Amino acid sequence: MNEKSIRLLEFERVCRAVAAFARGEEAAALLCARPPLCSKDAVFAETDAVLYLMERINSSEAEPQGNLPPLAGVLPKLGVEGLTINIEELYALGIFFEEGARIFKWALNRGGGVAGADPPQRGVAEDSRKRGFRQGGDFPPPDALNFAPFDTGVAETVIKIIFSVIDHNGKLRDLPEIKRIKAKITSIERELQAISLNYARNDATRLMLRSELPSIREGRTVIALKANFRGRIRGIVHEISASGQTLFIEPEEIIEKNNDLRIARHELEVEIRRVLLEVSGALAALKNDALMFYQAVLELESFRARAHYAVSTKGVFATEASSFLLRKARHPLLENPVPVDITVKEGVKALVISGPNAGGKTAVLKTAGLFVLMRQSAFALPAAEAAMPVFDDVFFDIGDEQSLDGALSTFSAHIQNISAILNRATKHSLVLLDELGTGTGVEEGSALSMAFLDELIQRGTRLFVSTHSSALKNYAWSKGAAENASMEFDSKTMRPAFKILPGIPGESRAIMIAAQNGIKNEIIERARAYFEHGESGAAGLIDALKQKIESVEAEKNALEAERNCFEREKETLERRNKALCEREAALNAGELGELKILLAESRKKLENLVRDINEHGKKLEREQNLAVKSFLNELEENVKNAQTKNTGEYEASAFKADSGGNFEPGCHVLIGERKRPGIIKRRGKNGTWIVETGSMSLAFPEAELYPARRMVKEAVPLASLELASCEPVRAEIDLRGMRLDAALEALRRQLDQALTFNLFRFSVVHGTGDGILQRGVHQFLKEQPVVANYYFSRPELGGTGRTEVELDAH
């Protein structure tokens, strides 16, 4: 990849933002040092690895959270004669391998995957890249995470070697010889302490001391003697205080003990050095495998950092396409970026972007280039949707760049950059040219620019060009492989809208911007006169095109809104139809089935009775036989009538409101504006009626009640109508004491009736108990598309033993 373009597009800043998610400075450095990939297969492989780790992050398994200490200065010491790893380095090595092994176990899902399973097909991976996550299913890690040879044996061996001599606090363990020497040192230190304290306890020497506590000088125990008592205690003077009033003396009787202490400490150092040398030798034998494991952990951590960045930013991964699409793309380095849509159709090689200064043309070029670099580094893109090819290189030339050191003008630097691009760009490259054609005469600059575009388009190179040149705008009109686009400018607010208008060129708006920035009116008017004389008709054409595009866009939005409305209505009808079908099935399987069983049993009993009478020699009278047959026929007719009754309908959604009202107990009524069904129980006070609705009996004024009657039609399919049971829907259903399957069936019937009678809220009493019924009810409600919300009741209404259910009113 072109290093200059990477620098100009500030890709390093994005890398640092992604690397901040790495747990270890070396993994972060590795991520920042890697250039974007140029191979399509490599881009797909690394993107699949990031998507896989995103799925692991979102899984229920706890992710390792430890840090990875740096080892760049430790591993090279292994196997080098004369170099020994110290305790701090040994501890860092052990922590790195221990945490690395945990990361591998988590990332590769040891024990949780399907051995030998086929990886997802390319089409599945590509579709999931578009949405930012993989398809569901259990499959092995992708090839880019195939570190199997390095993730078990060497790590376990290194960890065992290191933590056999140090503990997890980084302290040396008390090995037998070390323990013996430490005990010896402790004993000598106690003896020295006792001898030194005797000077403070002895009346003859206590007054000679500046301090009753012994001191340490150069690792040896001494006492602080007042200078005027010099010579009274024989020994070696190690130090004199700054004032000269205190002598730090090592008395003769503790000299030998101090010598013993120094020898013992030296023995301890020798033993520690021997242990570390032995451990260093054991690790040196594993150097190659340990180095491969170290590199594999850093590589895996770089993938994990990218996965965390994708989860944190809720970004997407681009799909492979020959066109170029960015929808609602937000530049990742801007504090409050305006989302922008960039669309280049298949077959179009050059997008020529024009418009006002500070209108966002350069930002569009930088966004497009930066998103390509991010995509080819397996970084998630901050956009709603992205599709683009994989490019072999990205070239960026910014129009106002110049080199003072090289004595180059703006135009000369510009031409040198384009010359380098022409020498290297291929049909698989992306070229970004900012302010093409500036820095020299308008006519010559435009002519050169069109020649450059001809050359690159002929090669098949993808181009994004920003310009103010009218000649280049006309060029884009006349070339089939080129297309105009403009940055929208709000003429009312006189500010850019940072929105791309495809298909039309944009005006520079230089005169408007000059007027807005304080240029005198007479100068502005003179400029307008010159402009209108030289550019007759061009501005009018652009305005007409903009109005046309705005009209088409408004019509498109209206059609989209109408389509969404139809979709919602369709979903509502499908939900109702499903509920009615289930209701029909329940009726057929329940009430009608029971009647048919009753008929069969009754017929069987009567036939047995007749047979029994005949077998015992008793003949039925003709009238008795006729009576039996009449009973059977009547029973069969009752079953048919019941079946016809259950295939009826309630006109106008189960009830038809009459005009007028003769109310009496037992009447079916509709209550209030929502026409909630109920049955009158008795007359109440002050002109009210007591009405049973659901499981409650409430008083309603007669003005809020409407009579209802049931209308029966024959030969109308039950599933094709909006049906309802004559039984009023209940505002509370009690499932306590039921088995889970019976309770869920009762809850399903309650949902059907609630939908039919437009009851959008009811309660479910399930109790607390072992929680089986409660969990089953909540799982069932969670799976129902018609349920908008559910939650536990207030404590005074039942708390966790009762659940409030709200249905979707749409």
C-alpha cells in the first residue's frame, strides 16, 4: 500500500483507536504496524476471524480479562550463554503464557465446537460481513485463527517450569536449600539484634548511646555512640554524623556475627542464581516453540482488539462488489461527523464531485479512501451498509500540497504526485484526486486533468475526483464511464448540507460565500454580472436538475411510506388470521369432538341395551323400537346443530350493536368506546348496571352500554372470518395449580380471545412456588409477536406471583 496515501488519510489514528482495545502494548504495536491487505482472500480470511471473535465476545462464556506483559526484551535472552532471566522477567514470562493459554482456550472454544464440522460457506460469511456478525450455528474457528500447534503443550510446559520456582505474586518460592539458608540468615539476624540491644540494657553503656536501637551501615549492624565516649567501646567506626556528634561503631563482639550474616546472604544469592540459571536453561530448550506461541498470542490479540472495536462502534463489514456503496458513513476521526451516502454504480469508473468550498468534497474523498484501508485491515466500518471491491493500492493527491524544501509550487507538487500515480496505478487501484485542475491556467489545467482521467479510466482504475472546473463537469456528462455528483448547498441558510447529490454537477457558490464573508455589495454585484455573462444558462440548468431530483426523491419517500403502511396492515391481518385458525382448530378438537364422542357412546349404549333385551328373550314393542331410533336421530341432529352453531360468526367482529336498549340480566353487551364484551348480572344504583367483564363485575352507566346479538351464517369457512367466542374475555387468568403444558394452552386461548375482543391488557396469576410456571409463562410471552410488553405486578397486586401483559395495539 502507498505509504504517503496512508499518511494523508490519517489511517494511523484509526489504528491507534482500534489498538486501544488490545490487552498488551506489544499486541497494540503489532496491530498499528501492519499495513492494509491487498489480497482478496487475505481480507476475507481476517474479516472472518474478526467476525468469529465477535461471536465469542457476544457468547455467554466469560472472556479472559488479564493483561499481556511485554516480552520483547526477555525472549531473546533464552539460550544466550552467560545471560540469566531474573525473577521479574521470569514472572512476566509466566503471566504472559498463562494469560495467552486462557485466551486461546476461550477464542478457539476448546470443548465447545464441533470437531470436523464444515466451516460456513463463502456466501454465508459475506452476508454476515454486511451485517457485522456471523450466521448462527456451531462451527470451528476460521483458518486465520488456526494456531493449534502452539496453543497447548508449550504453554503448559513453560507455565509449569516457571511457577515451580516462583509464586503468582512474583516471589521466589521457599525451595528446600533456599529455605535452609533463609532460616540461617534469620537466626544470625536475631543474635545480632540481641547483642546490640544489650548495650541499651546495660547501665554502664546505655548513657553512651545516641540511640538505643541498632542501625545498619553497608549491610552490617552497628550502634550509634556519642562522640565524647569514643574509645570506651572498642570496634570499627563505619560512619560519623554530619555534626560530628555521633559515631556509628561495629563493636568487636558482633564483627564475627556480621561476617557470618554476609556469608549467608552470599550463599542465598548464589543459590537463587543457580535456580534461575537452571530455569533459564530449561526454557532455552523451548525457545523456538515459545517464540511461536508468543507471536501467535499477539496475532490472536490483534484480532480480538478488532472484534472489540467492531462491537463497541456497532460497525459493519463491507461485502464484495464491483460497485462502490457507503450508506450513512461517518468519518471515524471527526468528533460529530455528518453521515454521508456515497454510491458509484457498476460500470462507472470516475465520480467527479463538485460544489461549494467547505462543502465537504475533500471529506468525502477522505472517507472513501479511509474506509477502503479500514476494510482491508479487517476493521469494522462506522456505516449502515458498505459494499466495495478489494483494491491492490490506494493513491491520494491533495490539491494544495506543496514542497517548500524542494522549491516546488502547488501545481508542480500536484503534477509530481499524479505522475507517480500514473506510473503505479492498475485496474484494481483506487485513486483519490482532490481539487484536480487547480494551480495553473484554467484551460490548460482542465485539459491536462481530462487527459489524466482518460488514461486512468482506460486502465479500469476506480477514481474519486473533486473539482471546481466546469470543463471536468462537462467531461463527466459526456463520458459513459464517468458520473457527476455535487455537494448539496442550502440556498436559504447559505450553508452546505454535506449531502451528495448523484448525477448532477454542483456550483462553486464562490460569489455567495464571498458575500457572506463581508465583501462589499458593489463588488459582489459586479462579480455576478461577469459570471452571468460568461456562464449563461449553466446555473439555471443545475437548478432545474436539482429541482427534478428533489421531486423524484419526494415521490420515492411517499411511495416508501405507503409501502411500509401496507406491510404493517399485512402483518396485522396475518396475525389475526393465525389466531382465528388456531381458534377454529381448538373448537373442532374440543367441543365438536366431545359431541361426536357423546353421540357414539350414546348409540353404543342403546344398541347394547337392545341386544341385551333380545338375548334374554324380551322383544321390544314396535313403539319402543321407534322411540329408541327417534332418540338416536334427535341426538345426531343436536350434534349437527352444535357444529353449525360453532361455524357461525359475530357480525362486525363478534357483536353487532343495536340501536336502543332493553337491558336485563343475562344480556350480552359491549362496554364503552373500545366495545369490551360483558354480561349484565343485575341492576345497580343510580341508573347503573352491574356487568361481568372478564373475571370482574363492575358498575357502568347505561349510556356506556350497547346491546349485542350473535348472527349465524351457514357455509362460511371459520378461518376466513374474524370470529370470537361468545364467552367474554377475562381481564385476569389464574394458572395456579395447573401443569405447565395445560397452563400454556390456557394462556394461548386467553391471547386469542384478547386479540378478538380488542383487550390489549390483562393479568396472569402464576404464583411463585418453584418458579417453573413463572419461567414457562415468561418464555411463552417472549416468543409471541403480539405481546408488546410483560412485567411483574406491583407488590400490593401480587408482585412476582402475577404478571401484567400488554398486547400490540397495531
